[in-house]
Amino acid sequence: MRRQRSTKIVATLGPSSATVEQIRTLFAAGADVFRLNFSHGAHEDHAERVKILRALEEETGRPISIMMDLQGPKLRVGTFAEGKVALHAGRRFRLDLDKAAGDDNRVCLPHPEIFKAIQPGDALLLDDGKIRLKVMACDDKSADTEVIAGGVLSDRKGVNVPNAVLDLSPLTDKDRRDLQFGLDQGVDWVALSFVQRPEDIAEARKLIAGRATIIAKLEKPSAIQHLAEIIEMTDAVMVARGDLGVEMAPEDVPSLQKQIVRACRMAGKPVIVATQMLESMISAPAPTRAEASDVATAVYDGADAVMLSAESAAGQYPTESVAMMNRIIERVERDSLYRTILDAVHGTPDATGQDAITAAARQVAETISAAAIVTYTTSGSTTLRASRERPPVPILCLTSKIETARRLVMAWGVHTVKTRDARTFADMVQSAQGIVVKEGFGRKDDKIVVTAGVPFGTPGATNVLRIARV
């Protein structure tokens, strides 16, 4: 099965997409990567979905990528004596470590790391930003605040601290248990929530120990201050616009999204745009025009993937959501302006032989109207370099490692195929010629551009380019 587009679709699985038939239908509609949200569901539920996906992989002969999304730390207020209170603008409200039930004067905030990080003048956002407090005075155990934007606050609502870096690991005890479970199940990607600084990724990488690749979810403004270092440390990035939109002004999020996508493209790291992309399709069979434009914008910007959350996990129209996203992407990529906009952002290759070969492969493929660029890779680095170039022809990734094939499903323009080990470069070219035809990328006498690293099995050693005729 060959997709007729370069941008990939991530679909979240949930109650609306849990059965064999439902998941098979999502795949047929266009889902490339399947997300397991560990904020919800028991391990048994996720294990069953992994089992279904691996069986579907066998059935279709196509590598399927599985992402586990860790919940991360959840900062919440305590409980109220009457379950909820009304906070009014201009009133004072106290947050402290006292576990006693709260009232309209105070409530427990059982997170000492927040009190250690905040300063007078900082904002605190409650219940997804619906209620806004301003810190007037604080110490290590409490904060006196003024209500700036009031509302009804009920038990255990979330707290956001937009202007502070919290001394808090992105991995809770629950996350560590979930991570071990996911790695045992053989997930391909681990999405790390609450990333604030590069050290957070280093901590997760030590635990993962090469068994999966890491997606840094950018949902905190503090992470943006370390954007270059985080991109360097991670394997991929997710623009988590929902949480960013709570902690930042809404008008700042679109330009920030473009900055992140651009930075990831320059670095050759896959980037996913996520959250509320087709939100109205949770309960309606068609998106708003604004939502269609939102998906299109991410595609024009050159994002590797766009993601569905509740639309496919818990909505009434999961298959229709995937199909709609598929149609939007295909339509954008047919637009005569698409290549002009996409090519406006193009990084300068690093001064290495590997980057020089990959940049040349794109130019050669364009000049000779090649049917495809074929990359032979073990670690995936050769293929990711080709994807960074955003060539005007498909990228066919051949690898003998199923783990690499699954992970590279995420990358822009890449069609992965697990193949046997090649003994020589000539053997590999001959194999590529046959696979190009079998997978529907070319016909007899078409030209292909082949890149690889010789000797085979040396990660990152892209050093050969050849033009071949099918």
C-alpha cells in the first residue's frame, strides 16, 4: 500500500478505535502512526492494541509505527469542602501545603516545587487557564494571590505555571512503570511530556537505552528558551499546541509553531503538529473551514506529521477524521504553490560527505526526473538526511531492521520496506530496482537515485550515490 502524499498522519487510539476492524479501517483511511495515550486506559488495553497493530502489519506487509505518549507530571489543586468554590476577580486567594479541604479563601496545592519556583508578579493558571491568579507574596510553603480572572474552581483541577522552570522530573513513578511496559511491548516512539530543558531528555534516554526513539513534547514556554538544545538532544519533536495555548497568549502560538517546525526541519528531526486539528469532528462529520486551514498550514510549513487526538480516540467519526486529514494533505501537496512555499525553507547542508551526498541526491533526482530516491540504511540516518532535503520525488527506505523501518514511517516523504541484508552495493542496487516496481514507485526503464553507506552497517556513513535504471 503506497500513500499518495509525503506528510504523515498520527491517529490516537481509544474507545472509538479499539477493535480489530476499527483499527484496520483507520489504517486503510490513511493513518501511518498510531498513538497510545497513557493518560488513559489500562496496560491490558494498550497491550491488546499493540497486538492488533502487529497483526495488521503482518496482514498488510507494511511497517506500522507505534507511539506511546507518557502522561507526565500533573499539577493539580486539592479538594474543597463543598466540591467547588466561586473565585471573583479582585479577591485574594491562598495556595498552601495544608491538606485540609479548601474554601473560597484557600486550597491545598500539594507541589512544593511550585512554591520554590514562583516569584511575586508571576501568573498561575487554573483549570486550563480559565482562572488566572497573580502571585502577590510567596514563600517555600505558600503563595498569596490575587484573582485576575475568576470562575468556578472544583476539586483537583490542573495548575499551569507559565513563567517558571520547575525542579520536577518529566517522569513520574507512573510514567516509569508505563515506560517499562511500553518498551516490553516493543513501541517505536516514546513521547515525553513536560519537557522543560535538555536534561529531561537525557534522563529518559538513559532509561530507554536505545530500545525506542524519543519525541520531546513542547508544551511549556520554558522549553522554547532551550529549543536548539532540546532539538539536538531528542529524536523528534511534537508541537503540543493545547498546553502551549494555555500558558501563552493564543496569538503567540501560530508563529511559535512555525519557528519550531522550521528549526526541526533545519536539524533534520521529524516534527509533529498536534492538538485540536479537526476538533469539531469529535461530534460532527465535517471540520470547520478554519480547522481545514489549520491542517493545511502545517502541511505547507513542511511538518513531517499532523496528529489526531480525541477525534480518532473518542469521537463519533474516527475514520472520517483520518480520511478528511488525508484528503486535506493530498490536496495541499497537489497545489502549485506547495513546492514554492516548502522550498523557501531549506537549510544549508553541513560540511560533511554524508550531507553533500544527500543534497546531491535531491538535485540529481530533480534534474533527471527520477522515479524515487532509494536509501539503504541500518540506523535510519541516511533516510532522515534525505527527508530533510524535502525532495520532489518519493524516498524509498530499504532496511534489514524492522525497528528502523517502523520508526522511519514518521518521516516526511519516506516509504519504508524491510528487506534482506545486501552483500554488496551492486546487490543492493539490483534489490532496489525490483522493490521500486513492486511497491508501485516506478516502471521498467525509469531512473532511480540510490544512496547508501559503504561498508554496510556503519551508522551515518552515507558515502555513495548512483543513478540506476529500473
